[in-house]
Amino acid sequence: MIGGTIAAGVFQKKLHVGYLAAIVASSNAGGAGSVVGDTTTTMIWIAGKSPGDVFAAYVGSVTALVFFAYFASKQQHAFHPIQQSVRPNLRIQWKRIWAITLILVAAILANVLCNLYAPTVLEIFPVIGTTVWVAILVALPISEPHWPELRPAMRGAIFLLSLVLSASMMPVEELQLPTWQSTFSLGFLSAFFDNIPLTALALRQGGYDWGFLAYAVGFGGSMIWFGSSAGVALASNFPEARSAVNWVKAGWHVVVGYVIGFFTLLLVMGWHPR
């Protein structure tokens, strides 16, 4: 959302679909190697895996980013070059930054403290989710939300929850055995199936190299707009992105970048299931 907002400003809301795909891919690539960077990696962390287990995903993410960023930038420049800001006196709204920081710190502390002192509580009560909601309510008077944004956000949230609900009906026994080949295919599946339920299924199955899984389901979800929460959120503000065909055609570099990044990760790090 941050990348889309900035791009809308500097390109006067004239964004190429391939560039929108690259923004989503950049977001997912950046979050793939951090347990607080993406929903999927946070799920892996909550399940008791070490933050170091997913850090290796950055090998693939950086490689993919170098590839698709070049082509996406060329696309956008040809479509509509970057413009000088027409509002040079913009000011940072620190109160909203503090509100976001409060929510993030609260979620991290809840996860760390529960894992250290009461790990069984996480299995019977949604501690992190509850903590985030409490932090949001506490931050409301500080952040002064822009309420008109709630309607498109709700549509995206309902759509995303529908994907998760449908995915929850898939038996874990139908997943392929965890190998690097099956993990590679999960990246393509996550583009159609959404990466959150796929991560939940993989965690129930076990036996993956979690760095590879984080890269595959995290970055792989960028290949179609509804494959990740970042894509759903961005498409709510840019209706031109809500075409799977146009997304794949214009964002071909994201698909190729995923393949290049995965095999670079495999070559550099090797497959080490846990």
C-alpha cells in the first residue's frame, strides 16, 4: 500500500499494470526473509520455527528483484515518466507513524513473550490477533484514520477471507511430499490459491526447508493479483489491476523473476528440509 501510494503520487495515478505487479512483487520479496515482513513468514514463526530458517529466502528475493525491477521500470517510464511532486510542502504525519509502530511492536512482543513463557497459550487463544486489535483501538485517537478508505478495504478483506475459507477445505494429505520440486510448484499454486492457507497446510505437513517455502509462497503469490494480501490490497485502489490475464501479460517479468530467484536460492543455499 505504501509503494502504491507513492507511485500514484509521482506518476499522477497513471501506472502500468506491469509496474503494479512489480510493486506487489517487491513487497512480497522484501517480506519473504523476515518473520515480521509477511503474513506467511509470521505464521512460520508462530509455529515455532526460527527466524533464521526463513532468512535464506532473501537470496532468491534479491535475485528476482534485480531482474523484474529493471523491466518494470522500463515499462512504467514508457507508459508515463515520473513527475516532480506538485505538492512540495508535504509533511510527515508522525502520529500515524507512531500508531503503526505501536501496533507492530505490540504484535512482536506478544509473540516473543508467549513463545518464551506460555507457548501453549498460542494453541488455544489468538494472542497475537487480539493484541493487534487492542493496539489498533488504542491507536485510533492518535492516528485519526481516513474512514472513507474502509469500504474498499472491506471488499478486499472479504475477498481474501473467502479465499482462505475455501482453501481450508483442502485435505493436507493431497499436498505433494515436501521436496524442492514440490515447493517450486507451490509458488505457482499460491498465485491462484492464496499463500496464507498454503502456508498453513505446509506447516501442518512439515518437512520443508522453510526458507524455500517462505520464498515460494510469499513471492510466488505475486504472479497474480489475488495471490497475496498485498495484491488484493493494491487492486482495491487500482481497478485496472483486477485482470489476471493482463497482470500475467504485463507482469511477465515477475514470473520469470520467481523462477530465476528460486533456482539461484537452490544453487547457493541447497535444499535442507527440517
